[in-house]
Amino acid sequence: MSTAAPAVQGEEVKGGVQDVNHLEHVAGDIDAAKMANFVTDNSGEVSRYADLNFAQTLKQFWRAMAISFACGICAMGDGYQYKMPGNIVALQGFIMQMGSKNAAGKWVLDSQHVAAWGGIYAGSLVVILLVGNWPLDRFGRKPMLWAVQIFMIIAAIIECFATNWTHWLAAKIMNGFSVGCNQMAATTYISEIAPTRARGAALGFYQLFWALGSFGAAIALQIVSTLPSDKWRNAVYSQWVFVGLALIVLLLIPETPRFYALKGNHEKAKQILLKVNSSVPNYDLDHEYAIILKEIEDGRILAAKQSGVTVLDCFRGTNLRRTIVAIVPFNNQLWDGAPALFSYTSYFFQQAGIAQPFIATVAVNSVLCAFVAFSFWATEKVGRRPLLVWCGAAMVPCLFVVGGILKLPSSNATGGAMIAVSCLWVALYSCSAGPLGFSFLAECSTAILRAKTANMGALGFALLSLVTTYCTPLMLASPVFGVPATMFFYGSTSMVFVVIMYFVIPETKNRSYVELDEMFELKVPARKFATFETSIDRARKQGVLGTETA
């Protein structure tokens, strides 16, 4: 027998699903104490599939995981466009097209132009995020994924015909718009489609395909570097493959059930929910849909405590803590060395004196892809918090070691050692900050604020990246600062973030959204999330749930 979500103040329950029309005025119907009790009592809201292990979840929910996997494919173009512009600047043909001769008669790029490309990219990302998440909530998650590809197509067309640095600047504006849309839409979409027990792995699909797109850019640039210099645009043409794949995916995947539930279109929401989970034997549609409504109810009740649902609710009450938890791991990516080792990989190795920077870039991206794939297992087996904190801590000395190596006289031995330590840093990053930044951004907000929190996290990322993307190439090229001091700088900032994450980042592995609502509302310390006994745990232990957890 399915269990509907607990009724509030005598609400009517129809067909095993709450009538959610009352959510508009719930704050006026119940007092604060009752609202808090409603959020922290979830004994009837456990999924009957909550006791499945990771392998069993993949077996039964393979269709939902396949849709998450397909959505991740949209990130391949994102990864390609992120990697290609920061590395194409080391191609001789590109330098001759976009640069000028210096006093010695050598073709060079103006470091101010390189910094401007990074800065305008981050600035346009800020602009699209300042628009806010309202298109995501108003039109849906899927239309925003379409917008990603439209902006990317415009950028690709400009890049194909660019003849000077201002044209390339215009393309970076479209890239920023594309990535801004994707950062809001993709993680929200995947988190709402994936089953709880495999949500971390599903969110990892985004990072995996981003890494594959980034790897594709590294391979393309390595191949193009062996061609005549006037063939540099071949690296630009390659991205059309990823655009084509994304368009095919968008024709096949559905809108998320939670979006229709938020809009009150319960028939459509249940239709899609059943379709997404049609691979699950005897899927209990009414009960699972009631859990979704409870998640939405929890979010609206918590927001109703502050009299409304606006972006300001991300900073009120317990939502402030949840917003901090959501955005810190994601924004850590800007201060852990990634701007140098990922955004400008080939440029970084070129400035460090590596003779073949594109080969080093391929090595780094090969490690990235391998360890992002490994992180799927590690995220669900080891947990989010240990990977994020302890791998993050191990990344700090790697950055200082790279900086120290570059202080030594240049040789083949020091060059090889620097690449080896850089690959170790990438392996640690790929198991922690890389995939988990997106996971926490999507997991830690309430259902009603999920899109808004994703927008806030992405906006914070974009604002801070205005600093890092503009300053990093100037730091690398500066004769005063240079590559070693750049590594020391990022080693220091990475250390600060590791300390912050140790105290504020909780463990979310195997926790449903209603359990997370409960623990945040009860102000459970971050270090106790993994072992805290929720009302669902107690009900399961006491046998209250009966066959619901069978």
C-alpha cells in the first residue's frame, strides 16, 4: 500500500497524492512550530527503493540513469569550448592570425587581449546569470538546455570566420551565455531525474562528459599543432560534432517531473515520472510522486517562514547555510589551481618552458577523464565529504611542489617532474572538486529553491571568475610574478578553502532530499550528517515502514 505524504491541517488527499493548491497559503494555515515539525517528520516519506545498493539502483533505474547520462552529453560542447579557447592561444597559426610581431620580429599575442578574452567570457556569464533562474522555473529545464546549444552554435559560427582579436572576443560573449545557461540547467535537470541512491554518480556524468569534451579539445589541438599553421581553424570545426550530439539528445529526453509538479500539472508530472522509471518493476507511482510533493512542500513551508519565495530566501534562515554549502565546493574550483591548469593548460605549460605543451595537455586531460570515471564509484562508496576535504588537502602540496620545481634550472628532468606532479593534482581534482562541485550545487538546496540556488552558485562562480580568468594569464606571463609564484598563490588560496570545507561541508551520500531538509532544519553539524539518525532511519529501525522499504 502506498503512503501519501502527511496531510497538514486536515488537507484533502486525492488518489494518494496531496492536493498542493494549499501550498500557496500554507504559512497562514499552520504556525511556525507545526511547520518545523512537518519538515522534520518524514517517517512516511521514504522511497520503497531506499534500501537498494548502488548496483541494484543502476539495475532497476537504468532508464533514469540513461536519461541523466544523455543530459551529460550536452556538457561535452561546454567542456570543449572551455578548454579550446584557453589552449588555442598556443597555436602558431592562431597567434599569427590574432597577434602581432614584437620588437624582435616574433609573432606574439598581446597578454591584455588574452586576459580580455577570459574576462569577457566571465563577464557575459555574469550577465546571463543576473537574468536569474526565472527562465528555468517559468519555461522549464529542457528549454534552457536548448538555449545552451543555440548560444554555442552562434559562438562556433563566429569562431569559424574570426579574423582578428575582437571577433574572437564576440565569440567569447556567446560562450559565456552558453555556459551560464548550462550551469543552471544541467545540474538541476540531472538532480531531478536521477534516483537518490545514484544521484552523486548521475551528477558526475556532467563532469565526465565535460572532461571528455575537454579531452577532445586537447586531442584536436595536438593534431592541429602538427598541421600547417594556416589550418588552425580545424580545431574550431571539431566542436560541431558535440553540438550535433547535444541536439540529438535534446530531441529525445523529457522535461523533469518536478518542474510540472511545481507548476501544478500533476497529470503530466506523473506521466513523465512513470515513463522515466518504467524500467523499475511494479513502480509505485503514487507513493514516489507523493515524496516529490513533500519535497516541494518542505521547500515552500521553509520559505513561507520568511513570507515568500524569492531569491532572497536563499539567504534566510537555514537556507543561508544550505546556500553556503551549495556554492563553496563549486567556487573552490576557481581557487584550487584549476584556472592555470585547466583554463589555460597549454598556455601554462608553454609559459613554464615545456617544449611540447599540447602533448602535456593531452596527458593532463587523459588523467582527468580516467579519474572522473573512477569518481562515480568513489562518490557513492567513500562519500562526498571525505573526497572533497581530503583530496582537496592533498592538492595543496602538489601546487607548492610544482611552483618549487619551476624555481629550479630548466631541464628535461624538471619538465617531466612538473608534468607528473600536475597529473597527480589532476587525479585528485577529478575525484573531488571537479565532479563534487556540481553535486553539492544541485543537492543541498530545498526543492523550491533548487533552481535559484543553482543560479546563485553559478553567479558567484562567474563573478569570482572575472578575477581569475582575467588575472591568471597576466600572472603566468608576468616576468615579475611568473608561473612559480602563480602556483604558490593558488596553493595558498586552496589551503584556505580546504579549511572552510572541513567545517561547513556535510555528507549527503544516500540521503534523500526530505532527509536533507530535516537535518538542515535541525541544524545538525556538518561532521555528523553521515551518522545522524533521521526520522526515516528511526521509522525503518522500528519497522514502522513495513513493506515500503522491502
